[in-house]
Amino acid sequence: MALTGSAVTTIIHAQHLDIGRLLETIGQTTGATRARQFHDLRISLAAHEAAEELAVHPRAGTDTNAVAERIAEEHHAAKTMERIEQLPLDSAAFEAAFSDFAQSVKAHAHAEQAAEWPLIEAIDDPDSIDEMTTTMRAVFELTASPDQPGTEATFADILAWARLELPDAARQELAPSTSSQRKAATWNRRSPSRSSASSMSTPTPAERHHQKDTNMPILHASRIVRWAVLALALALLALVTRTVARKLEADDHADRTSGILRRVSQLADRKNRS
């Protein structure tokens, strides 16, 4: 059974529910609990935005007003988050700014559902649907990753991390499946229908960590290769730097030797003339 565009919006809806729960609970907590949940929110928003930016918006049609307006809202939300995260978490200023931010995020989700989802659900190209579902499901990998940026990272840093890591996470989502039919069967086992979206649950922390543990060897291998390439590049740079330094040193020595010889020759000429 082939996936349809509705499979994509079902995943997006599940992530909207996760984000909505965090928006609600952050306003009701304080101290360390609020700090932890606020960081979880930043990770979830960054991973979700990066996935939509990479795979969903381009296929829904960035030249349409419905999609262009959603992208503009996401950029505005990112800028707003960068201002909010500089405020003390238990301050009145944070609570006021965060309340407005939460309302704008919820409004964005509703607008996306009303205006962009019909465009997504109208897509019937199997490859496009596979890529969108795989990329959006990879968001769950990032939100459970042990390699997330720490609480000291800015939202811009977290968004850059999500954009960098998302392609690898998407490949890990795709790796266990050997055909479109198998991917469809796997998704159908994991996800309820849209009609039961109100009771939809995203993967539990245990399920996410199980998925993470299953894919971790491949993910680590990929990162080892990247670090090896970086180490090789740094080694080559160091070698070039040493070579250039030695050449400059040799040239300087040659210049000094030549100057000394010229000085000796001048002294010899003067002595001969005298």
C-alpha cells in the first residue's frame, strides 16, 4: 500500500501536538523544570522547522502565498525566540513575551493546516511522499538524540545543528526499509488514522531511545568518517603551513647570507683600493 500526502500531514500533526503540549506546560512551571522544558521546546521547534524547510515547503510550492506566508511566519518565530531566550526564565518579561509567542505558534499551526496541508495532501508522486515522510519522521530522532546542543546554545545554533544533522537522521530512518511497500507497512503500524488524530501519540521516550540505539552504530560510523576527513584536512593544512614557514625561513637565511657576502666584498674592494 503506497503512502499518500495524508501520511505527511499526520506526522506534522503529531509534532504540532508535541509542541503544543510544551507551550502549555512551560507557562505552568518554574525553575529547573521550566528550563528543561524550554530547551526541549527549542530543540523540537528547530528540528520541525528544519524538516519542513528541507522537504515539505519546497514540494508544497514555495511560490504560492499559502507556503510563502508560512515560511515568513517561521522566520519571524525564530527571531522572536532568539529575543525570548535572552530573558530570565522566571521573569515577568519572559512570561509575557512567551505567552504572545505561544499564541503565534498555535496560530501558525492552524494556518498551516488550513492553507498548506491541502497542497501537501494533493501530492501523488511516491518519491516525493517518501522523502517528506522520512524527513519528518527523522525529527523524532533529533529530539531524542544524545548529541543535542546544550542549554547554553542559542536557537540559531540549534537550528543550524538541526539543518546539519537532519539529512543523516533521515538516512537512518530510510535505511531499515528496502522498499516503498515496507516503509508504508511500517508507518501504518506506527500511526493511527487522521480521524483519531486527537488521541494520537508520538513515540514514547523509550521507543525513541530504542530507535536511537538500533541506528546508533551507523550514525556513529558516519560521524567518524566526517571527523576523519576533518582531521586529515587539518593535518594537510598543518603540513602546508610548516612547508611555507620553512621556505620563508630559508629565503630569509639566503637573503642574510647574500647581504653578508656583499658586505665582505665591499670591504675587500675598499682594502684593495687603499
